[in-house]
Amino acid sequence: MSPAQQPDGARHLGVVRRTLRDSGYLLATFPLALASFVTVVTGLSVGLGTAVIWIGLPIGAATLYAGRGFARLERVRLRGRGVDIPGVKRLPHPGGRWQRMLRTFTDASLWREALHGIVALPVSCVTWSVTIAWWCLAAVGVTGWIWEPITAKYASDSVSGSTKLMEVLGWPIPAALFDLIAGLFAVVTGPWVIRGCAAMHAGLARGLLAPTRQSLERRVAELSQARDQLSKAESDALRRLERDLHDGPQQTLIRIGMDLASAQRRLAEGDAESATTLLSGARAMNDSVIADLRALSRSIAPPILAERGLAAALTAVAATSPIPVTLRYHLDSEPPQATAVAAYYVACEALANSVKYSGASAIGLDVNLNDDHNLLLEATDDGCGGATLLPGHGLAGLRDRVAALDGTLTLTGPPGTRLLAVLPL
């Protein structure tokens, strides 16, 4: 049902609700805009003034990210009004800490968000003042017939302000009637005035916080790069699987075939004892190759993950680790399949690296949600480190897989090793 088709009562109630919602938005805008203005202007001024001694670079970068925080808050507030302004999420870039920090100064979206934090203050001064004035005019005007006689009674010259105004203007109407007319005017026009003030902030946000054509093109390029990286990671995984099959089960199966042929010849020669020894060895190798094939099949498509979910799959992986693993799983619902598979692979690789290289005595595996409703998988150990994200290593392929899902994979340590995967849901 369109607004024009709704009953008058429901339509008027909707106008009142929208006006109250927009008024709350506008009244909260001024203090937030003031905090944003002070933070951005002060931070950039200090950063620029101390850039010559390098201290200003981290200060400036932190200020830009603070401006991004205010911009995200503004997007959330506008979304509450029904105005959705998406932000462009950047894929993680490789490089050291200083390289990533310097790259922030070339990010146009950060500067536009910082500019919004500055420009929003003068706009807020106008809209906040208009909102306060209109509400005061409506409240005072509509109730003027109550307080007008009281004001006139206790005024020093027994004349109220509205009465003096009527005398100055030469209008032959009672002051209470003028107050009532002004109040009704504010009540009638208030919804449009307040909605217009809120629309000013929405327009400012669309101009400075909405993705630009260049940012969208850059985003497409980043996603294309991530897709290529994922394809490369899949190809590397297939080659690694082929190598593992060739060097492991295939060689063992060849050896089993040779031992069975030898046992057959020994039986034909009547040497049952030697044949029995060969058959026993073949059976042991058969058990070994079955275990290897099961491990390879779990790395390709773990059945427990598809049948029982991520929590059960991680529990099974933790149970097979020779190092004690403490699993803390705090998800209330099952994540999407692609996210669950990526999280499973990250956990498997993290445990494998801890077992092979770290010499750790304990491993922690935490699965949780952050404030942005992203899945966090954190693997930590108390070992000496050894894992790396360099190209050609297992974690590098996982980083590409995670990046293709719009997530991030970071590695810190030593001392200890901390692998953190952030995967959007």
C-alpha cells in the first residue's frame, strides 16, 4: 500500500514518527560532527607539523582511520533513516608496516571521509540550530496561551514580549493569538523543514562517503586480482596433491604390488615362511596407505564439514593433533559453506605448521564474531615460530583463498605464533 492509499490516521502517524526520528538524528549530529572536526583537524595539523621528524606519519595515518571510523558511524546512522550508503572495502595489500601506512596517504576514500568529518560541522551548526528553533517555536507557540498571561503578570512593565512585538509591528491582534499562529505554522511546516535538514546531511554523505567510479573500478580490479590468486592457489593445491599422491600412496601401492608378487613366487616355491613375512609387511603398508588416502581426502573435501558443520570439523582436527589443542567455538549459527571451508583450511594449516616447526607445547584455536559480523579464526601457540606468508608456502595460498572471499589473513610472532583470519559472513 502506497502512502497516498493509507488511511489519514496512519499517514499522519507515519509523518510524526519520521519527524521524531529525523529530529533525533539531527540533534545527535552536532556533537558527533564537533568531535569529528576536532579529531580530524587536530590530528592532521599535528601530523603535518611533525612529519619532518617522521612522527607525523603514524599520527596522520591514525587520524585518517579515525575519520573512517566517524564515516562508518554516519553510515550506520543514515541507514537507520533508510538511507543506505555503502562503503568500498579494500583488499589487504602485502608489504611491511611502514609500506601499508604510507599507502594510506594515497587512498582517496580516506581523504574524502576525513573531509566529510570537517565539512559536517558547519552544516550541523545550521541544521541543529534550525531543528532547535523549530521545536521551540512549535512548543512555545502552541502553549503560548498558557504562559502569556503568566509572563505579563510577572513582567516588570506588565507587558509580555509578544505584546511588545505586536506593538512594534502595529498588528491589532492579541499576543496569545500571534503565538498560536506561529506555533501552528511551526507544527505544520516542521516535518518538511526537519526532513530537509536531514536530507542535507544525506546529500553531503552521498557526495563524500559514497563510492566513486574510480573506487568501484579499483575494487573490480582488486576482485579480479583476487580471483586470479584463488585460481593460482587452487592450481598449486592440485599440484601439491598430485605430488603427495605420487610420493606417498602411489609409491606405497607399487611396493605392495611388488611384495605381493614376491610372496606369490615364494608360495609357488614352497617357502611359506618368507611369503607370510612379505604378506604381513604388505598388510601393514596397506593400512598405512589407507590412512594417507584418508588424510588426503580430508584435505580435499572433509565429509564431516559438509555433514556436521565447522564446529565438528575443527573438533576432529584438534583431536588428531599430537600437541594439545584448546578449541573455543562461539558461533551461534553455521557460516556459509565457502567461509566454513576457508576457515577449516586455515585451521588445518595452522595446526600443521605448529606441529612441524614451532616446537610448541600448547595450541589455542578460537572461533568468534567481531563487531562487523565477520568470522574470526585465531590460532596461537607458545612455540618458537617458523610459519611464513612468503610465496610458495602453504599459508600464502590460504591468504589468496581468504582474500578472494574479501577477508584477511595476518601472521605475527615470534615469540609464539598468532595466525588471524577474518572472513566475512
